[in-house]
Amino acid sequence: MTLYGVDCSHYDNERGGAHSLNMQGIKDAGIDFVSFKATEGTTFKDAYLKDNLNRSKAAGFLFIGAYMVPRTPGNNGNGSIAAQVDYFKNYIDSVCPWFFDFEGAYCQVDTEIWTRNGVVYDHVSAANGELAADGIRDKTPLTPLHYISKGQYGSQPPGNTTLWNANYPSVTSTNYKTRYSQAGGASGPGWTTYGTPARKNKLWQYGGGAVTIGTEHNLDINAFEGTEADFAEMIGADMTFTASDLDEMVHTDNVVRNAPWKSDAPEQGGTNKQTTLENCLLDMSGQANKANTQSASAVAAIAAANKKLDALTAAITALAAGGTNVDTATIIAAVNTAAQATHDQVAALQADLDASQAEVARLNQALAAAYAA
């Protein structure tokens, strides 16, 4: 299984005129993870970070990243790597205080050799990139990923931070999935082993400013080979729903709050739902039973239609037996086809209904136990 992701900066927000990125469109197009530039060194803050992160959360992305670009200390007035990590963390805290508590959040370090008109103006060392990753581990609860290409750094990347390679095969498609296939997919050249100690990268940027996704053009595109659970494990995220998550929703004052990962949570401008836990249980049970009732009605309606089709088939068969001059073979075949289709539909709906009823019983039992506790 392949997960796809984009990494964006102010350049993407300003391409074609300053605008908010259509993160819902990007999500709907099938993108699984995103990452946004936050800072460079101690001298630059991306003004679009807050909007990009909030829109991604509202769109329902499970995995949302923020990245820092380390600069060589002293180059162009930039401070120490430790100061750069503080600058990065403090900026995120100031614009999106929810970020470091978000279950699927991660940090990215973007280490590169920077050139302008073919001239290197900041050769950031692999060691400084790894120092930045270490700083993120020390000063935040999140796991860093190290974007550092084999093409620029070879065996230099030290440590054990997960590597994110950049390698752009000569392919032409602007469709991100087709482009990945053209680039070799899971066997492409961007999946390789490098660094010291040598390790295989887990992410591959296979197109730089290369694809159109939703309404956004010329985006960087990345791949991860694995499931959502594998991605969560890589970034140290616990995506399971636990008793502590229930406690966050219910609290001790018997006020049911919006789940903390929802975009309408109180810190996002929403209001708490003044509902007791008991009423919450009743509401959830009522909604589930309503869905079951609707399913049962659908099953009954289709079963009634089946009876009518069966009666019609019998009537046409009787006409044929009596010598009536009709194209009975064609009619009977058509009716039998329709009848079989509806019979199959009833069977599928009944199976769904049985599963739904079992889930309602399980849900009611679990919630009642939680309430009793």
C-alpha cells in the first residue's frame, strides 16, 4: 500500500497570487499526509503556517507535519541550531497551540545545500541537520523526520533519524499516482540505502513542483510505502481510541465536549455541548437504532418488490403455457434477471443490517459500562 503526501511553503501559497491552499480539495484528491514550512534558521517565519495547519486539520488529515529549515549558524545572521529549534517550536506554539498535542502531528527537518544561480550560499552540514532533529526530540513530544537527499549528502547523514530522500526521475505526468508509477513505484530509484549508519529511507519525494492536486498546481509530491498504521508507528503516534480519549470528551463535570481532534472543538471557536453523559449515550443509541430502522424498511420494501416480480414471472409463464402469442422468452429472461438482482440486494442489505444490529448492541454495552464506571 502506498500513502501519498505533499510538503508546502509560502511559495505554494503565493503561486498565482497569494491564497489559502485548498486543503479539502487536496484531501479529497487522495492525499494522506501533509507538511508545511514553519521557519528558516532564526530569521524567517512562514506567514501562511497557521492557515495551512488549521485548514489541514479541518479537512480531516490524519497526519500533519511542520518543518524547519536549519541554516549554518552565523550564516546570514542565523543563530545556533538550539536557538533555531526554539525559534521553530515557539512560532508553532504561538500560531497553532493545538499542534504539538495533535495525535498525528510530526516534525520535519529540511536539510539541503542551498544554491543561487549555481553558487552555493549555505552548505548546511548533515551534522547540523541531525542536531536539529535531536533538538526536536528533546524540546517537543513529536518525532522528527529528516529530509536530506542521498544525491546531496551520500553517506554523511548521521544518527538514526528516519530519512526522507529526494530523487526526481525524468517522467512527465502531472498526475501524482501516474507519476509515481512512471518513476518506478515501490521499486523506484528513490528508495535506497544511505547515511551512517546505513539505513533505507522511509519517504521519497519523487517530484519537485511537479504535480497538480485538486486546484493546486506545481506541488512537491512524496510517497510512503505502508499503511496508515505503519505511518503512525513511524512518527510515534498512537491512533487508537482509549479510555483517556473518552475522559477527554466526557470529563468529570458530566459535560460532553467535542472530541479534541475535531475542527469545531472549543479552542477552534466552537462551544461545548451542554449534554450529560447519560443523554449522550441515549443520543448515540437512538441514532444507531434509527439507522437500523431505515435499513429494515429498505429490506422490507425490496422484499415486497421481489414478490411482485415473482408474481409477474408466474403470470407470464402461464400465458406462455396457454399459447398466448408473446415474446415470453425475452420477457421472462429480463424479469428473472431483475428478480435475481433484487434478491441479491436483499441478501446484502440483510447482512449489513445484522452487522449493524450487532454493532449497536456492542456499542450500547460498552458505553453503558463506561457510564457505570
